[in-house]
Amino acid sequence: MTQPIIEVKDLKINLGGNWVHDGLSLTVMQGEILAIVGGSGSGKTTLLREMLLLQRPDAGSVKIFNENIMTLNTNDFLKIQQRWGVLFQQNALFSSFTLLENVAFPLHEHTTLSPRTIRELALLKILLVGLPKDSANKYPSELSGGMQKRAGLARAIVLDPELLFLDEPTSGLDPQSAEAFDELVLNLQETLGLTVVMVTHDIDSLWCVTDRVAMLGKGKVLCVDSMPELIKNKNPLIQEFFNGPRGRAVRDIYQQKGK
Amino acid sequence: MSMQEMASIKFDSKNNLITCQGEWTLAQLPHLENAISQLNDISAHNVTLDGSAVSKIDSAGAWLLTQFLNKISMSDAINHFESFAIPQQKLLDLVTKYRVEADTIPYAKDLSWLEKIGKTSVTYSKDFYSFLAFVGKLGTEFLLTIKNPATFRWKAFMSIIESAGFQALMIIALLSCMIGVVITYQMGLQLKTYGANIFIVDLLGLAILREFAPLITAIMVAGRTGSAFTAQLGTMKLNQEIDALNTMGVSPASLLFLPRVIGLTLVLPLLTMWADIFGIVGGMIMSNNMLDISWADFLNRFHHVVSLRSFLIGIGKAPVFALIISAIGCFEGNEVELNADSIGKQTTKSVVLSIFFIIIADAAFSIIFSKLKL
């Protein structure tokens, strides 16, 4: 954790007459797994979309790999785009492509490798995320929800990015698959040396995967800290979020594990 | 970021030593592949691998290295990676574990021509079967509605009349007016050479009322409304809205399909009549300009030579065309599968099939009417 990889400063955005971000600042360090949490409508997904430049904020700056992405020209921005991977909430797999074609797509677009090399690299990623070999020629609609998530992850890491964005990676998965997915993310993060930014609601994920958690509220980041520290924060919004019956139950489990 | 270090791989045949250096990343992969292809004469015995100078390796680089080691049959022993940094070793071990040849993926085998014919026939017969089932369901729903008229969805019915009928008035008027102009121009040129200018009234009246107005209107409505039916119902299916209706005990047939079918069946004859008027008007304007037939002459001759029967035959075809368009439109919408591709495919299919069957039906009508001497 040496240098910042994302620096968001004084972000402001008004959506539908509402200041969703009102001077939001956040820094993500290299090599960490940072989760963004907050209640519904607190602007988690908006923040993610702003980092990916899918949405332009009204004011403020977003620096990724030390470059202000809002002022970059198309070519330089393309270079940044090749250094990050994104897993969308609905996976966003191309439904007319097979799984292998889906994963190979960024390689076809951005490298000059031979088709054979591309196929093998894509297949390696498919196996790395724990999908069986024979799923490679299936279409996304033939895969289960959990497998689609893994497929989306395989596509996100196929260019060996340094930075990985995950939008609610475990939503819609059964507890077992969610747990396996968390482990997978941890594993890949360690071996591939990724920096991971994830938006999540899953309190289990927060405890077992993340290094730091950023809590959004009132258009700002209320607090960024590791889970055990974050829940000690006295801010009523944070207390409300983590001290419901579910939050307490999960906390107790992980705190006992910790001891 | 500093300049990228060039990656390289070298083989020292004296010491049997393979040395890897630099950044083994995806960006360097074409260069490395090239370098590897130039390495020859590596004997698999006692070769050692030195990766201490590798500054960075990602999974693409690791894949290439393991691929290479496999080729010179060094892959069995994993401890070749001792000289790499610890995180790099982990990655190399992981990639070694998962590396497979892409050739070993089972591809779906190509079907022979006989199998293809068989498969296509089965698909078409299945499609036809489910279309019959769909029409049957619509029919029973229609009978149920007749038995209990209070259950008819008037609101949905009215909105179909508005979108499929009222909103199509402008475009149909314009289109049929143009058709009238075009026919008069083409036929007028021929008639003029015989000095038979006034016969344009007969030709125009019969052609527009019997054939062009019903056909053009039906094709326009198939493109405009049939595709809209498929897309709307397909989106609802994709959104599980149709499933939701079914679980609430509301039949999608009565709420969605029946108002569309009945609405269109009512609206299309009206639109055809509208097209009749503008087709004739277009022809009249052209006759007036090109063939010197005055408005009065035209109208005077019109009701003598064009019988009411021609008009009724044209209007009579419209409900049949409407049934074809609405039934196919609703059916294809209902057949949408749960992927984004499907809506486009079904919509195309709906329009193509509608127009195909409209023309088939029109040909059938022509044959029947000529046999009946109508």
C-alpha cells in the first residue's frame, strides 16, 4: 500500500434536483480491497459510474493512476481503460457471444495476439475463476447466476488489469456461491496483485474480504476504515447501518473468529 | 510510470540456463512469443530457469512461460520457479495448475445436411404447433369474452385504436396518395398514346380499391404496429411481467392479446377506406395535370364504372390481414426468450412473416374472387 491509485476530490453531482454527492472525497491505495457501502440512494453506484467516467460529475476531479480522467483525451483514456476491469451488477455479458468469445473480446479489441493465443488466454481466465472447461462454448443464458458472475469476472480480468471494479458482486447469489465468490476475489487479488473497489450490501463480504470500507451518507464519505474500526464509529448513520440484527449477528461471528 | 522494461528470454547452451528478464506482461506478449519461437535446440535435461531478473509478471506472461516450459517438457516439476519472487511464484503455480490447451475444449459438432433439414423441420413444426395453440387460446378467450362482455378490456382496446389507427392516419394518407400519383403516371403514359385518357378512371378505381389500398395499408401496419406488438410484449416477457400477470390470475390473453387483435381488426378496414380516399385523390390530381381530365369528369365517370363491389372486396380483405398481423405480432412477442438478442430476432420474424402471409392471403383472395367471378 504505497501509492494512491484513485483520488476522488470534492465531487459534486446533482441528479433529479438532489445533491447525490456534495463534496465527496475518497482515496484508494494500491493493492487494497476497498468497499463502498451506504443506504439505498446514497450514491454508491453513482460514485462507481463517475470513477469509470460513465457519468460526468458537476464539479470535482477523479484521478486514476495519477491522471485526471475527466480532462484526458480519448487515446490516453483508452490506455487507462485497458488497465482496469469492471464487473457490472447484471454481469453485462454479451448475450450473442459464447462465454469464450465474451472473455476473449477485450483481447481481440486491444491486442495483436494470434487467435490461438487469445483463445488460450481466455480459457485460462475462465478456468481461473473456477468455471468448468465445457462451459466455454455455452451462451450466457445457459449459465446459472453464479456462473454468470464468474464469467463476468473472467472478462474483467482478461487484460490483466491493475484495478478491478465490482458492482454488487454477490447480490443475487445464494450464500454458498457468495462465499465462494468472495474467496475467489481474495485469491485473485492476492495472486494477480489487484486493487479492488467494490460496491456491496453484503455484510459478510465486508467482513471477510475488505481491507477498508468507505461509508457514504449525506453526499459525503462519512468514514473510511477497516470493518472492526468502522463499527466503533459513533456516527448515527453508521450505527444504524451496521447495528441492525443482521449486522450484529455477522459482527459477532467475525469478532469471535478474530479472537 | 517509468518506461516499460523490455522483456526477454535467453538460452545459454553452455550452462543449460534459461534466463528471463524484464516485464512479462500482456503488452509484451507478441514480442515474447517471437523471442520464444527463435529459441532452438533446448534439451530438456538439466535445464535451469532463472527468473530473478523478472521485474513483473502477469497471468498472460505466466501463461506464456508455462506454455513454453510445457513444450520443452519441463512443466511437471513446479519447483522450477524457485528463482522468481514469492508473489510471482504463486501466480506461476496457479497458472500451471489451470493451463490447458484450447484445442481440448469440446466444440459443438457441425451437423450434416440431413440433420440440418431434420432439425429445421422439427423447429418449424414445433413453431407451427405452438402458433396453433396460441390461436386456439385466443379463440377460447374471445368466446369467453362474448359470453361475459363485462370482462372486455375497453381501456387497452381504446389505446390500441389510438396508437394503431389514429396515429397512423397521416402516414397512410401520404403513402396512398403517392401510390395514386405513381399508378396514374405509369398508366397514363400508356393510355395517352391510344388517346384513351378517360379510362384512367376505371383502371385507377379498380386498382386502388381492390388491391393497392388494402395491401399498402396492411404492409404499412405490419411494419408499424405488428413490430410494436412484438417488441412491447417481448419486453414484458423479458421483464417477467407476463409471468406476474399469470400468477395474479389475470390471463395475459385477455389483458394483452385480445384487445390488440380485436382493436386492429376494427381499425384496419377503416384505415383501408382512408387509404382508398387518398389514393383516388392522388390519382385525380395527376389525371388533372397530366391527362387533362377535369375533377368533374373524373368524379362523374368514377361512380359509373367503379362498382360498390370493388370497394367492398377491398375492405373485406382488411380484417383478414389484421388478424394475420395481430396474431403473428402477439405470438412472436410471446415467444421471446430470456436474452436481449431475442427481441430483435422475434420482431424481424414478426414483420417478415406478417408481410409474407398478407401477400399469400391476397393471392388466395384473387384466385377465389376470379373463380367466383366477382
